[in-house]
Amino acid sequence: MKYFLLITISIFSFNCYSQSKIESLAFDNNKRVFGKFYISSSFDNEYETTDLILKAGAFLVFYSGSESNNYLYMANVWPKEQSQSYGRTYNHKVFDKKIPESEEMVSYTLFRWDYENSYNSNVGSATIILEQVLSSYAFKMTIITDKLNMLVYEGFKEIKSLNKNKK
């Protein structure tokens, strides 16, 4: 199963690689937030990193860039470390699947992410798989970078709706 997932992701990554990079916009509190995901469990290349993530207060956020563009951005924000990886998302594919054992519906979103790290100015691309259980606020996000590093985050999505006060 793990190999099937990696092969599928590799094919997806290859098909999406031709997308050109564009300028990224770092996340700040002045951006319009579309979804905020709090991390409660974390793995970096199969090494558990939950304690590190919790100490940093890390979260994932989707937000708009500015009034002059309609791109969707994502950031992996570590506020207590004053760092983030941020950038534009693209090539979104969404589908729902019913889990036979639990009868729950899970929404899968596959997309690409061109990111920049604020802490070392490195740039890269990643393939993202976001799984959201529709009957709850639980999520799992798998990030596979172009260097084949794999990050897996699990947790819960913020309950309140769109942040309409921020532009």
C-alpha cells in the first residue's frame, strides 16, 4: 500500500512539475484566512517530531495573497520560532471517498505547493495530500518535497468559518 501511494504521488508530481514558480507571499495576520489546521501529531521521514511541533506552536494555514491576485497560498508556520515555509498552491484535484469500515466520508485534496523557507531562504516544490474527515474536523496532511522528504501532520481544523475581518 505504501509503495502504491508513493508511485501514485510520483506520477502526480511528474505531471505537475511543469508549472512555473511565481513569487510567494509570506503569511501574516493581515491575510484573509481560508483554513487553519492545528497539528497534534507530526512525523518527518518516519521520525516522530510531535514534541518539536507542539513546542513551536506550529500550524498550517491557507490564505489569499492580495486583492490583486486570486491565488491560494499555504504556509507551515512555527510562530514561537518566528519561521515559516510559505508559497502558492496550484493544480488542485479534489475527490471524496467513503471509508467502508466507518461509513465516514473523507475529502482528499491533491495539489502542488511551491514554497520558500523564511529561516534559510531555500525554495522548492512539494506534492501535498490533504485528507479531511467530513463528519469531524480531523485532518491528515502528507507533504512530499522535490527532494523526497516526507512530512506527515495530523490534527484538527479550526472550527470558526472564514476570517472575514481580515483582507
